[in-house]
Amino acid sequence: MKKHNERNIMVIGAGGIGSYLVQFLKRMNQAQRTNVPETHLYNITVFDGDTVDTKNLGYQAYDELDVGEKKVECIGGINPQPFNVLLDKQLQGYDLVVCCADNLAVRRLLYRQGFGSDANLKWLDLRSTGRNAALISYKVDPKMMDTLLIGEEGSFSCQAQDWDGSAKDINCMNMVIASMGVQWIQRWFNDNEDVIDMKMVNL
């Protein structure tokens, strides 16, 4: 794999998973600037057409001042794209595309790019629902594609479907899978060939 001075990452979704993933990646950029001023380890582009809602505040990386604003405009330190991803051509030009959106249409678009050494682009799919989370990469066996794309159409919250909005019942697996995603990304860009193809977590 080609090494890059600045690693170009596209993140799809700035909600429960994506908002934390991006914050963790930005920490890596801060560490990079400590050693080499005015540089970035990651050049981060984030696509999401949603606005911050009050219900997001308990489990996404936003606060009260962000309510009503576009999520990507609130993050800072990224290339914000306040649009949804609909076309293959939107995925082009990045070293890695990370899906943090719980949306089957987006996942199909990503998985169509291929698997393993035959993939048109390298991708990572991060998922979280309630107490469960999953990390799936382009390295996974393509025979699992149909199984991995089973589910309902539409977009869903990373909280359990029966979540009543109370703070005491918030699940935090979105943060767990976001941190696992950053660890995978760090190792992958450092040419560690033993990065996992898939990991399921339940707590």
C-alpha cells in the first residue's frame, strides 16, 4: 500500500458514530502538529445532510449551541459536505471511505466497490445498534455480502429501537465502535497487514 504524508479520509455520517470518529481523528492531527507544525496526519471530509436535534445531545458529540445547525458545520477542522452520499463518483479520490451511517442504501453503494485486493476503493463500515456494534472492512469475505446487507430500508439511530429518550438508557456502543474504527485506521495506514476483516462486539 502506498504511504501518504497526508491521509485522505471520507467519512459518511456525522451522527452517533461519525461525530466521535472524527473527534478521535482530529486528536491525531493535534498530535501531528505538535511534532510537525502546520501539518495534518488526516485530511478529513465528512458528508452528512442532517442538522443537530436535541435528541442527539445525549449520544452524539454536540452540545446545546449546535441544535438546529448542520452537523458537519459544527465539527470544525474538517472539509464539511452538508450533503447525503448517493453516487459512486462521490466516493472517488480518497485513500479510505468510512461509512458511519446506518443506512442500507449507503452500505450497498460502498459494498459495490468490491472486496479485498479487487476493491475499487478501500472502505470501512462501522455499525452500532443498542448494545451491539460491528466493524466490517473491505477485507471481509465477499460471500458474506448478502448477509451483511440484510435489514430494513431507511436510516436508523444507533440507540436501541425501544429507547425512550431517557439518559439512563443511553447505549454507548457508538463510541466504542468509533474508537475501534480509529485504531483500525491507524494500523491500516501504517501498513499493518494483520488488521481485522470484521469484528462484532456486544456489551
